[in-house]
Amino acid sequence: MTGNGKDAAPGDRDPRRATVRKLNDGLRQTFEGGDILMTPAVRSLPIPEMKDLLVAVQRFDAFTEENDPHGEHDFGSIEQGGATYFWKIDCYDRDRVFASPDPADPSVTARVMTVMRADEY
């Protein structure tokens, strides 16, 4: 589930984007700093398979300019057990109603990571 570990170039040049990337990586790697949602297909996996999937999400580092064009590390795709799974981080305002006014500022941002089977998208 790993790739070359490269960050997308746009995020490397923008300090605010680098902050967003760091916050997104923190949520994905530790499951702290936001909410984690799992869709019905993920929740219905046998516990060992669900655990393997969540560990793969935490370890994901296959970011490229193609799959991470903004350098924010907010999406990934994982193959497991013959199925494709996506994880996606969205940044909302603190009430989780609208988009965050500033995803680089945790005081005004609620991060939500959804883990889903691709056919649930």
C-alpha cells in the first residue's frame, strides 16, 4: 500500500498547504484530530479484515502529483481482498455544516475522514 512517498509539488511550495497536509496526515496516521466514519461495507467486514484495512489507511504513503494534485494528502485508494477502498478527508466548519473557512486552522476546522468501499462512492 505504499508508493514513492512523494508529496505533490504544489503543497511543497505553499506553507498553508503544507500545514493542511500535516493535519490531514495526523488524522489519517493516528485517527486523532477529527472524526473517522466507516461506511456499511467497511463496518460489515470481519474484524481482522477491517483492522488490516484501517492499518493500510494509516500507513498509506502512495501520494503522487496524479492522485494528490494539491499536495494536501486528503484522498487515497487501497486494494484489499479483491476490493478497492477509498479514504477521503474533508474539512468542515466546526458545526460540520459548511466547508472550513481555513483548513490550515484547527480552531475553525473539523476534519472528517471517511473510509469506504469504492462502489459505495
